[in-house]
Amino acid sequence: MAKITKRTVDALGPQERERVVWDDDLKGFGVRIHPSGRKVYIVKTRFRGRAVKVTIGPHGAVTPADARTRAAEIMSDARAGKDPAARGGANADAPTMRELGKRFLEEYVPSHCKPSTAAEYRRSVTLFIDPRIGWLRVPDIQRKDIAALHHGMRETPYQANRTLGVLSKMFNMAEVWDLRPDGSNPCRHVKRFREEKRERFLSDEEYRRLGETLKEVERDGSETPAAIAAIRLLMLTGCRLSEVQKLRWEHIDLDAGELRLRDSKSGAKTVHLGDPAVAVLRGIHRKDGNPWVIAGRKPDSHLTDLQHPWRRIRARAGLDDVRIHDLRHSFASGGLLVGEGLPMIGKLLGHTQVQTTARYAHLANDPVKSAANRIASRIAEVAG
């Protein structure tokens, strides 16, 4: 075998007897194939004159690239006089990262996180943490292990940074549960990747096209009234998608023009409604016995999928690069363009921190730039 890769390992079939296939690029790195078809990465090296074999982890749970990196580290440790088998010694009874993740999701997350956050944490643990380091013992994890995991996700910097944040919380709890010494969080000093903030705001022309498209799909019945009403509310309130999808009739006071949300991303808050938003709500048909404003097809349910209707509507309007959350950004930018200040925008959006609203600060200069352009243009016209 020239080099161990996912393709070559996947192609290795079981035989009557167990066998090991060695990598030609990294001597001592191999994969053991059991008669059952199970494949496990291993490394063979020498420590103080004796041969040592160390199991790295199963194929599938461990990628070939991660296994290769781990094998090189084990060989380097052996050359430096560190026993590569010691990791299976003193901490042999310690929980694995997979077990820590399970406890974290079952004991910590339900009591301290909102459902949407809990879902993201579960996704990080299941898809990105367990497959890469789930077999390692909690006390054995070093900063280089976390740095390697983070670096391995560099093609998706946002997800890499979110996963690093989940790992940091897991290790904080590991200290609380006496699974690691205090102050030993290996995520410390692992630098996060730079994330390109995507800010997309609708222009007046784009708003016009979107409005016309909503009227068209309403007339031809190609989209449900619930989906159309939800998109209009997102446009006219600046609410988050979950706040509109899970809006209940009991949260609404149309006479006061308010939505009184008991639990949003930033906690309980009041959303103040403009007359157009109130008109949309008054026009929604209320289904008997259904507490949800944006009702789903099934009785006593709310609409759970707005992404597919939105993609069809935005494509029809020629707005293929606009996400649902961009309607919230556009609501904020619209407020600045009509002269509202950042504190008022923050209050309307329900921001609890000034920094969150500050991302729109550059838009507040648009009226000033416009005035400067008018003045300079007039002078240039007079001066010739």
C-alpha cells in the first residue's frame, strides 16, 4: 500500500485471519483489519530499545488524516523519552471524551441552554468531537489535540470556532466534575479562525421585488398563507425566525401593538409593532384550537419549515443570495436610514449588549455621506 487514505482503507476487505497493512509514507503507521471487517489504526514504534504498538482508534470514528497526525505525535513522544503506552496506564479507568460528551449533553445542557443552543451543542458533539477524539481519555487530552482538531476543520471556520467553544465548556465541566485538575482547560490559547461577517441588506428595489413576489404567490396559491404571513412579519418586525415561527396568539396584544415574548434568544422581551405588521396579524386566519399564529398543516402545530418556501420565493424575486436572517439586518438598516439611532435600533431588535447593535454603526454614516455628496456635487457643478 502506497499511502493510507480513506479510499484505500475503505477498499480493504476482510480475510479469514487478522492482518495489518502498513503505510509507505509514515513507517510504523498502519491499519489492522479484523476478520469481522472492523478496521483500527495503529502505530508501531520503539521506546527504550523495545518495540511498542499503540492503538489509535477505529476507522470511521477516526479519519486517516487524524490517525496519521496522532501516529506521528506518538512516534515523536517515544523519541523524546515519553512512554507512548503510558496514556493507557494511569488514566485507563478515566472516562473517554465520548462519555464526557454524553454526560455534558444529559446533565449540563438541558438545565443551562435554550433548545436551539442545545441542538447546536449536540450537533458539535455528535458530528465533530466524537468522531475525532471521542476515544481519547479526558485527562489525556492536551492542547495540541485540541489545536489539531480545530485546524482540521479550517475549511469551515465558523463551525470550527463553535466546536472549540463547546469543547471549552465541556472541559470546564470536566474540572467541576473532578475529571481534570482546575485550570487545565486545553482549549485555552487555541486561537480562533477569523470569520468573515456577512451582512446583506435589501435595497428599496429589492424590497419592491420581494413585495411583488409575495403578492404573486398569494394570488396563484403556490405558497401557503402561513409561509407568506411569516415572511411579511419577518420583514416588518425585525424578529428572529424562531420568534415568528413559535409565536402564539396569547403573546399578541393588537390594541397595544405589541408582541410579548416570554422566551427569546435574549430572554423575555416586548416587540413593538408598526401598523403594517399589525395589519398582517389581523389578516391571519386563526385556526380553532391551534395556539400558533403561523400554523402548520397538522392540527395544533406551527410551521416548522420556512426555508424551502423562502428559497422558492427569493428565487422568483431574483434574490438568490438573501437569507431569511438578512430580513432582520435589513430592518435594522432601514431604521438607521430613516434617522433612528443605534440605541433605538437595539431596543427594537431586543439586543441586550451594545456591541451587538454596534455592527450596524457604519450604516449610520449613510445620510452624512449623502449630504457630503450633494454639497460636493453642487460645488463641482458651479465651479465647472
